[in-house]
Amino acid sequence: QVQLVESGGGLVQAGGSLRLSCAGSGRTFSSYAMGWFRQALGKEREFVTAINWSDRSTSYAGSVKGRFTISRDNAKNTVYLQMNSLKPEDTAVYYCAASPVYSVYEKAYTYWGQGTQVTVSS
């Protein structure tokens, strides 16, 4: 069982930065791939980025590549999402999730956090 709690969301102006954190509990946290997804109002949840547990390989959605960076600290049971050059279209609820397999697909993720709101003003 893995429990996830996101933090770090808030209101930021376009061009600004935020860093989201996702703290996980459970002794097997380090064996899970971790992902970030987001859901804007009235839209479906979409993949943002993921990081593998072993070699820390990463994947990014095209819309955030070059602006967002995912990282993890297994010793702290925490995964981070550094978001730079934020745009109004990045406004969404951001969720972290854990999966037993490295994947960009939502259905692969077993455990989910409650989400944190990110709002980017123009």
C-alpha cells in the first residue's frame, strides 16, 4: 500500500515557477514508477511526466518538455515536479501517482494523491 500527498501548488504569474512535491508512505515506495498527471477544468486528466524507479529514466508530454522536470529522492520517499516558464494553459489540478510499471498511461497507475491546484495567471 502506498499513500501519496501532494503539496506546493498555488497561484503564479505566467513565466513564473513552482515546485510540486509528492510525499509517499510505505516501505516499497522506491520500487514504484512515479508520474504526474493534471486535469484542467472541464477536461480529461492527462499525462504530464513520469520517472522510473531504477534508472530514473523519464518521459514528458510534449506540452511541458523543456519546461518541467521530474525528479525523485527515494531516501525521502518524495518525487518532485519543477515547473518553469509556466503558462496559463498549465492551470490544472496536478496529481502524483505510483505504478508498479514505468508507463505514460493513466490506467497503469495504482495509487493516486488527492491533487494540488496550480493556477497560472496571464
